Amino acid sequence: MNVREVAPAELPAAAESLLAEGFRVALVSGHDDGDQLRAVYLFLADGDRRAELQVRLPAADPRLPSLARLSFPAGRFEREMRDLFGIVPDDHPLPRRLVRHFHWPRGWYPMRAGAGAPPEFGEVAGPYPFRAVEGPGVSEIPVGPVHAGMIEPGHFRFSVAGETILNLKARLWFVHKGLEALFAGRTPDAGIELAERISGDTAVGHALAYCLAVEDALGLEVPADAARVRAVLLELERIHNHVADLGALCNDVGHSVLNSHAQTVREKLLRHNEEVTGHRLLRGGVRLGGARLARLPDLAKVRALAADAGEIAALAVEHSVVRDRFAGTAVLSSQQAADLGTLGYVARASGLRRDARYEHPFLDLGEPVRHTRTDGDVLSRFLVRAEEISHSAALVEQLTGSLGASRPVPAGSGSGVGVAEGWRGTIVHRAELAGGVLSRVKVVDPSFFNWPALPVALVDTIVPDFPLANKSFNLSYAGNDL
């Protein structure tokens, strides 16, 4: 990986040069090095190209030029970094808080060394600046942050004319946990358990990205058979999550029978996961330096359950009511998806070729799957995921081999990056170690990139289709609200 240290004034030109070469901003991380602060900008590009720009800043007045006008995701990362580290992005077009809610006290930056325990909540610093939409017949519908059922908290404010959505603002970070700070001081092995719980339905994806980052930092080679086992676990995780959401999407348009069948298939997949790793969500399978299985996957069972999922998807799109509700709903154009930096099936359903399994492979999987869905609507997101179930099942059959063993993890210092294609999209971890323990782990779940796309897709969609559109994105609150 190409790592460059640049002065603050040099940052925009260096970043613009990388973006012109086809790189994207994948991660921005703040660091407190004691006598000074540091900002790390990670750029990724197809062909497993990686580049880092590091900017050192005085702790007394940490400021750097904003990249928000060059990259939408960079601007959001900078707002996050300001909230948590106090690093100010000068000339940012939207400088208001992102992570820190308005009752958090001013001047307290929780990721700075010596920040201590959270102080008492301060006075609310004014009302949240929701965008006001005015005009004849325009009204607002506030939803959340507390929802029915087990959904995590998020506030959605709809500006509507009749049933048509004119504007939607999603306000998140109600469950910000200070998770990245919990990594600091842990041994590399102890960090895996935390990584598996970043977003509960993505235990393999986050554990794998974390392990790849630590292994990169320590120069640790992973045996080929263990890499194959990791890839198998990643696909098993993808299958059971996609199956669950295919059913839930059918349920959102009133086809509860197909949802019942889909949840039955998912339950069988979860039981199979437990046979393979000892845990229904596949925890414990990915280890530093390797992987661990209780038993090999039952290929006949995986093949049969994937075929059942394919049949459910076919029955759904052949049903005129289901297809009518899916088609043309919550459209995210290819240009919008690219401008916002979307990842995973959200990007692929809008015609973008983004898949870390092939752009940043830890194992050669052969030719990438080529999705033909470009409409960017609920139907495209549904069909892309149905196709991925079949593709993932084929990969499981192709890759299943001998059990992988882990190698001892040496103590050491350094920094590394791990990139893995979780079921929602590309996950990136960046780890720094000092003296054999973790000093900083920065986590990026694909939901951080994809949440801004949901309000864009919902413009001109009717309010009753919000649950359907929301489920077609299926974004993680926990993965976003670190």
C-alpha cells in the first residue's frame, strides 16, 4: 500500500489526484498520538489498489481542508471525525454535528486521550436543523426514534404532499456506543469477539475484515485452506441474510405465505450454521491467522435450500401485485448511487460494479458474477439478492475443502487494512498495534455509505411504500452508530 504523509495544505490536491485515478474514499480515521493528532484518509480502487494520506496536526488547534466538495463520503467522515476528535474540516459545506447529539456537551471529544467518562448531558443546543419544506398541502410526519417491535432507534421525518414524499431526513446515532474506543488496549485475539458484535447479523464480515487488518499489520500469512474456509463462512452468512429479507419484502406487500416459506428456509440455514461453527450466526469461525469449523458444510443441504429460495423469489416476481409494488418503487439512479458512494447490493442494483470479493480479493474466486439489474428500484434490489443466493451457494460448493488451522499470532507493532465483502457490502477495518496490543481500530460498515441513499431514493415515493423501500436497503443501525 502506498502511504504518504502530507501537510494540511497539500491534502486536497493529493486526494483529487487519487480520485482522478479511480480511487474512492473508503475510510477516514482520527488518531490521538499524545502530543499531536493525526487524520488518516484511506483510498481504495479496483485491482486491490490501496493508498493512504496521513496528516499530522497540532493538538491545540487541529484543522485541515475539507474534502467534502471532492467526495460526498469524505465529507461525512470529516463530520464524524470532528465530533469524536475535535479535528476541524475547514470550509466544510455542512459543518453541523453528525454523531454527537445536541444534548452532548460542547468541547468534549470522546475519542481524545484523557477524555474520561462522559460528562453530564448539557443543555440542548437548539432544535435539530431539519430541512423545512413549505407550500400548500405540505405536512410533516415524524416517525421514531422509538419504533414498534425490535427495530433499533432512528428518527425519520417525512415532508409530504398527500401521500407523496417530497423530502425525508433520517436522523441516526441514537445508539452510538463508543465501540471503537473499546478495541484500544485489547490483545488482537480479544478484539475478534468485539468485531463479531459490531452488527450482529454480520459476525463473519466484520470478524474477517478485522482479522485481515491485524494480519496485514503483523505480516501474518494465512494458509490457503483457511482462506477457503473464511470465504465459505462469508457466503453462508450472505445466504441466510438474503433469504430472510426476500421473505420480509414479500410480507411488506401482503404476501405473507411466501414470507413464511422464506423464514422456514432461513431457520434451516441457521441450524446448519450452528452445525458448521457451533453458533447460529457463525461466530467463532474466523480466527486470527486462520479459521475454525466444527464440521464441513452439508453441500446437499445448502444446494437444496438455495433452490428453495430461488423458487420463492420466482413466485414473488411472477405475482402481478408483488411485481407491481416492487417495480419503479424507490429508484436510486446509477449516477446518484455513484455520487453517494453506495456499496453492496444497493450499488449493484443501480448498475455499479462494486464487490470487494473481486476488487480486493483475499482468495481467487474466479470470474465475478455479473448482475444485469440497473433500474435501481425495489425490484432490482430484490432480484440482485436472489441471484446472489444462487451464486453464494455455488461458491460454497466450489470452495469447501479441508478444515483450516490457525497460525500463532506474533506480538508486534504496525498498521494494516482489512477489506471484506459482507452481505450488505464492503466492510473496511484499519488497525494499529503497539507493543502487541491494539491502539486504534477504525471500523466502516457499508451502512455508513448507504444510509444517505435511502432518502434520495424515497423522493416521489408514497409513504405507504416506506417500509418496503427501507427493507430493500436493509441498513444497519448498529453498524452505523458505532
